[in-house]
Amino acid sequence: MMSSKKKNWVQSLQPSRLNVLELNDSEATTLPSTFLSQHVNARNPDPVIAKLVHQFLRINRPYLNRLDAQANLSYNGDAVNISVKSNTKIGAVPLFSPITNKNEYSLVIKPRFGWNGVGPVLSRTGFRYLPEILKIPQLRISEAHIPPWVLSTVVLSRIENFIKKLDRRFEMITETNPIPKGTVDWADYAVNKVPKAKLLAFKSTYSDLVDNRVVKSFIKDTLMRQKQSLLTQRDFGVFVLQLIDYCDSMLQQLVGISPVKPSPLQLNSLLHQTIETDFYAEGIQAIQWTSEEKGLAGLGDLHGLPWSMNMEVLFESYLESILSKISNKIGGSIKSGRLRETIIPIDWDPPIVGSQRSLIPDIVFSRDDDIYIFDAKYKDHWEDLNIKSWNNLEDIIRERHRSDLLQILAYTTGVTQKNINCCLVYPCKKDTWHSLLKRKRHIHKAQISRGSKRINVFLTAIPFELNDVEIDEFLPIFMN
């Protein structure tokens, strides 16, 4: 908070509009400090703006860290700006004003391949990796920056898990059965059933273990609202239609249940009356977000939910799904580093505290005497490798590529198969991939001999939105 002495530097303690600082992942950019400088009223504003920027960065450092973003003050001689570098996390977090000490701004990091690229990837991976909702203050945003279906993937996943593990309880049920059960309404039997020759129709009231009908009614309301939202987003792509089918499949499990919109009091009561488990709390949260029409960072004038997603993990999951389809065609088995199935231990003697204890390749594909080690690299230099010549590449890009090669070659240590294949896989734009494919340059190969062993090294790129037919273009890697 600014001291009273400094308050005369600013024209208004309340920003005139809400602000969104926006950039792509894996990007270094300079953002103007206009959102702060517009409130400065001083003859020489630069020193005042610099102080505000320093305070802004200091109080928001914890929130910037949630997206692995680094930010610093920069001055080009004309204006004070903020230099921001994003890494491979996307998402949205709140940012606080150094003037009001309130949540007035937000940072949104978008996927550099676009939302229409991320959607198909989420779909192809079976929505196994989803955005993480952060337990930090909510955002205030005035413009739509993130499509609503992003939140729908989280909500629907939580609801599916909620339905599977929904608590069951005893309830009193009254229905007509062919045999007496519990307390039978004999008067009804004598007056209404016997005269009509319905001798095997007993109106019975009994206690039975059933799924929680109240919660199910809330769940059905949630699914219907999510489906209604998704129906308005069909232009995003086929993956939205898959999410709609996902909704329908869960709605089929709730046939006979009437949808009921829960009140905040009812949701709070459910959380406090039941022993809280992770799936239960997450399920109630998903119902609450939908009921209160909350959206991910930037939907209308609503408070947004802060979230993050690691594109490295998503890209690895995407590659895993592609290799699974190839495995179904040519045979072989797949082990996933994501599931910690590919660990190669490193035994130090004597032990070194804090040193690397193991190597974990992203994906290992085995078939007969062949082994294929894949390393997914969600990095930005594939386009540079193909647009520029190697001699003209910046030293930092060339060095990163060397590190990638050394890392994947280290994974071959201890491999017993005779034929060893290593493959570095980078993301690229669809237009770039089509250009490479046309020139037959989408796969680069090198060979290293080590005694009786042969190591093939492949360098390739995979575009987002790769379809099942286009997957066949990677089969030459497996035809050595």
C-alpha cells in the first residue's frame, strides 16, 4: 500500500477499467506499464512509474510464479515497461494493484498454437490431463479471453468421478412389487388390487440403499447447463461435439432424476454434513461453479477461476496417444514416463545429496529386438531449425538442440536391445508440417554405431490437430 505522502502522485486510487496482461506461452515480450502510468500525476512521471512497477512486481511475484512467468522492470529511454517471459505453462492468475492493494488485474498466458490446437489434443488424449484450478483469489476480467469449453473439461471430469463414487444411503421407498416387502399397505391391496385380480401387486414401503437422489438432481442440473453451454461452442471443432457426447453419456445414467439447481446454502450443507473426501469436494465445487455461472478467466463480467496447465505434459500425453495408435497398427508395447514406467535409476557412490537420482524417458516403445525411446520437447525452436540455416541459428537455440540430443542419448544407457532408436519430437504449426511433408523433410535421421549396437537418432515434428490418416506419415521411423 502506498504511503499518504505518495498518494498525491496518482490521479485516482481506483483504476478506470479492468486490465488483462496477455501473452503466449514460451514468449518473451515487453508489456507497456500504461495500466499503472495512467494514474500517475507528476511532473517527472518516470521515477513514480518505476516505483509502482517495482511494487507491482513484488506483490504479484507469488502469482506470476504459479504460471512460471518472470517479470522485470525495463526502461528503453522513452518509457518504463515490464519485460515478461513465459515458459510452457498456460493459464490465468490474478494480479494486485500497488495503488489499491486489491485484485484489479490479471495475467493470461495462451497456448502459442491457439485454443483450436489445444482442444483436439485434449480430445485425442482422452482428456487425461486437464487444467488445474488454483487455490488463489479469483480473477476480475471484463473481456472473453478463454473459451468456456476449457472449464467444461474440468467440470465434466470431476462430475464423472463424482457419479462413480457417489455415496449411497438408506432411504424410504414406496413402490408396488410382485412380492410383499417391508410394510405392505393391505388396505390398498384389498380395495384396489384384489377386485381387479392384481393378486401379485403389493404396495410396499421399505428402506433401501440407493444413490443420493438429492445430489444426483444437482448433478443433472449441472450436466444440462454444461451441455447448453457447449452447444453454443460447436464451431470450435469436433472435440466440442465429443464433450457434448460426454455429457449425454452421463445424463443417461441419471434417467428418472429431475434436475434441480442447488442453492449456496444446500451446497455448503452438503460439504459440512458429509465426511469430505477429495472427489466429493471437487464434485461439489464443479456443481457450484456451474450453478453460479463462474468461468475461466475472462467470461463476461463474471469472476474467473484461476488455473494453469503445463503444455509440456499435455504435449507428452499427445505423443503418447499417437504412439498408442501406431502400436495398434504394427504391434509392440508402450511404457510411459508420465506413469513412471520408464525410470532408469542412477546409483551414486558415495551418494550425492540433491543430485539427479534417475533418468525418465517420456515414452519407451518396444517391439521384438527393437527399442524406441521418445522424448517430447515442447520447445519453440523447431520453426527456427527449418526456417533458418544451421549456421545462422542463434547460439542459444543451437545449444538447446545439443542438450536435447545429449539427453536422449543418455537414455540409451543400459538398454539391452540390439537396435536402439531415439526420437526427439517437437511441436510445429500445421502449415509448417505440410510444407515439410511435401518436401519429405518431416523426419530427419542420423546413425551412431557403438560396438555391436546401432543407434538411430530421429528428429521430427508433430502438429497439433493431427488426424488418424496423417499418423501414418510417421511409420517410416519404425521401418528400419
